[in-house]
Amino acid sequence: MAAARLCRCRCRALLSRPPGAPRALRGLAAGPEMHFGFQTVTEAERREKIYQVFESVAKKYDVMNDSMTLGIHRLWKDILIHKMNPCPGTLLLDVAGGTGDIAFRFINYVRSVRERQLQRKLKHHQNLSWQEIFESYQEDKFNSLGDSQVVVCDINREMLKVGKQKAQHLGYSEGLSWVLGNAEELPFDDDKFDVYTIAFGIRNVTRIDLALQEAYRVLKPGGRFLCLEFSHVSNPLLSRLYDLYSFQVIPVLGEVIAGDWKSYQYLVESIRRFPPQEELKEMIEDAGFFKVNYENLNFGIVAIHSGFKL
Amino acid sequence: HHSLCGLRKAPSRSGPVPQPVLPAGRARLSHSDPRGWDGRGVEEEEEEEEGWHQLYPGHIPTSPLQKALLAAGSAVMALYDPYRHDMVAVLGETTGCLALPNLRDKMKHHPEGYRILQERPRIRLSTLDMARLRELPDGSLGREYVRFLEDNKVSPDTRMPPKFVDDEELAYVIQRYREVHDLMHTLLGMPTNMLGEVVVKWFEAVQTGLPMCVLGAAFGPVRLSARKLQVLATELVPWAIRSGRNASCILNVYYEQRWEQPVESLREEIGIFPPP
């Protein structure tokens, strides 16, 4: 009997979610209740805990991303930039941009577009005099980015530190700036940016509505909002496999690679808690964006939401 | 009665009170899932019998699959990066499900061991009176232990607390084993370099039967030079094995009450042969 019961427990443990779903303990709440993974905490506590999570994972953030997603996160981020299709001269704000993945891709993309632009210009210049060609070189030489700029904003000092080190290591210097700031209260003026991105960050924001409002505020009219985030898998079989992988494998990877089980347990729990595609779409519309739509990647494991400020 | 790596609930007589997982503040546990779209709220109810509750501070409940993955991952990582002591610890916890109950039973059936299980002494800087130990005569356990700590620049506080052991008493047993490790070094007269550690691991492997010790003993020598390997193979390991076999269970000694006892006499009492 006991053996059978234990067996059933184990089977369910294998297939079901966490040995991590807490039971109720009625207590006194101080302040609005929010979720932190599967726990209920106050708003202030949530901010603090999330800050600590990213502080501790910062150094191993990229390694963990690669191991958890088997490198696929790179493709997701590439797709985001392709969807953005920035032209030289774009001013991008990358919020929760921490270690700079989106920023670096943006710079690469804009640089290659710029190169093609310059090549086309050169072709047109076949019939110019040497003097004119020389002059055109002068103005374009220092403009490999074509005045594009990206501002990386993150609330966490450690993540920014890692990002800056990476930039130095990879040789990114121009067109890049790093700002410490809170997505719910951005330290920028209204109507400043052409594109606003938040990749795998909005899940960790405590008040998503405020972050969306801020996004709307700092974008220029005509500006675009892009959000890359884990989302809801509707296919039931895939959903089970995904859950199994998330809850059984990812915390183990966190423990083995980063020595940090709890942060990665939080990660998978916070993904489950995040609103699904349609609900997020409505929230974005509520903030004032138009032409809001989303694109599922990998059956909904990840989704890109897009909206325009008109 | 003896479940394998099962999730046995500890009797609550002397266990620590389960505490919330994360350090800060009041983390209250949510019963109903406010987000209705997550249909798994129902599944949460069904998991009640397995439950999610911490058996001791720092406990992380894990499923058998997770334990298997942890064991494999930590073994690989420990070999790849020998400085990851936490991985060695995790390996010990996840593979110890047969050896630990064995050890616990050995302790239970021995008067001194039983007392240790009841009183749960901890070897920590805060519980040790270092000044007093330093003043003990040379050759006594206390003096030699302090000398060992100072010479090798180690501290008893660096031992990882157990996380993945699903029985509160067994968690204490493995904790005790870790804390007694430095005393093993003292009793065996082995330093904390790679060679010394391997010798102690051989001794512990024979004594405890913990797979982690066995693996450490088998794979540790991989990183040693040929000369050391020879010394190891010809003198040290046979001695360690003989001592390990001959000695009574090292966890059954209440070390905290024997600081004044000379190391030689303690060795004889336990049954450890003099080191080569």
C-alpha cells in the first residue's frame, strides 16, 4: 500500500509540476499582494527578491541562457531584431537590457544595413570626379552606424556591469550607452525614442501596466513597441513536455552550472505566472498602443508582441 | 519501511520548524491561483499528499528525476571543476539514499552515536571555544585539531548545509559527516592537499559506503602526479583501507566531549592504525 502510494506520488512528480507549489498559510498582508513565482508577497518584497535573483545570476546569465534553451534564445533575439528591421538613424531604447544581447544585435544589424547603403552609394558614384568621391568618403567614414544609437536601461547594477564588460570584450563602443533605471519610471523625457524593446524583462516588472505606460510615454509618435517574452503554450502535449523540462531540468541546470537552484526555480515559476498572449495584447492596447499583434515562436514558448504609438 | 530515495516525512519531535524558502520577509503561500487561465490550479490540490514543505531550513524537495539529473550533473561538474565543492556535496546528498540510513542505524545502535543523534551537536566556530582548545596540551585532539585548521587555513564553517536530503534526521547525519571530515584529517594525519584528501576519501569510503566517497576515492587520483600516485597506491591507500575496515564507525564518537583525549589514544580506541 505504502509502496503503491509512493509510486503514484513519484509518477505524478515526474509528470506534473513542481514539488514546489506551496500550500496556504493565512497570514496578514501588508500592502498589495503580488506573486513571486508561486509565492505571494508584497510589492516591495517582490522587487527586492527579483533584484536579488538577478544580482546572483548576473555573471552566469549568458551561460545559463545557452544551456537552458540550448542556444535557441539567440535565434529568438535575432528574429526580434529582424522584425524590428531598423534603418540607420534609429534611436532604440532597450529596457531590462542587462547583458546587452539586443543592443549588440541592433548595432550589428544597423551596421550591415549601413554598409549596404554605402556600397550602393559608391556604385552611383562611378561617374564622379576624384574630388567628389574623396569628399563623400570623408563624411561617411565616421558614420558606420549612421547615427543610430541604443540606450540600454536596466534596474540591476550587476547586470549592467556584466553588459558593459561584454561590450568592451566584444569591441562595441560607439552608439551605445548604459543607464540604470526602472521600467516603471524611466529616466527619460517624453517622445524620445523610435523603438522600445523589452526582451525577457517584462515578466520581472512588478507593475506591468506602469511599464507599458512608460513605454508609450518615451516613444515618439510613430514609434514602435516590441516585447519578447515567454508565453503560453496551447498545444497540450507540448505543454506537458515543456512543463516537465522546465520544472525538472531547469532548476537542476541552475544548481549545477550556477550553484543557484532557487533563482531558476523562480524563473520557471514566473513564466507560468505571466499573462498569456491575448491578455498581454489587451494590456498593451490599454496603454494606448495601436495595431497591436503578436507572433508565436516555437509554438508559444516565446511570443513577440508589437504595437505602435500613433 | 525503508523507502529508497523516498520522500519520508520526519517525525516532528526534534526537527526544526519548516520555514519559508526565500530569506526576506513574509512569504505567504498562495492557495488559489488568481490567474484562472492556469488550469493547473487543480493539479496543485492533488499534490497535497506529496506536499511541498521544507523539512529543515535550506531543504529543497526534489523529485526522483531531479535527483538523478542532479547526481549526474554534479558528478560531471565536480570532475570538470574541482573547486566546485558544492557539487561534491550535492553528489553526496543525491546518491546517499542507501548509505545514509545505514549510517543512521549504526549510530542509533551505539550508545554514543545515539546520544549524538539526540543532542545534534554542531562543529562550528561559534560553538567551539578555540582559545580553550589551543591551550590544551600538544597531542590532544583539541590541540591537534586547531593546529590542523590553522596550518591548512581552513574553517569548520565552510561546510555546505544539506539541501536535497529528504529526511530531516538523515540531513543531520550527512551534516555531521561533513563536519567530522576535518577531524578525520586530524586523526589520519593527512593535509588538505589533493593527496591527503584522496586518502581521507578512501578511508571514508570504507567507513561510510557513501557513493560520493567511493567516486571521489576512485577519480581523485586522476589529477595526481605519477610519483604521488605511487606513494598513494603502495602505502597510503592500503593503510587507509585497513584502518577503515578495522575502525568502528567514526560517526559514533562524540568528539566534542573528547578534546582533551590524546590523539594516539583516540586512534587506538577507534581502531585507526598509525599513519605511515
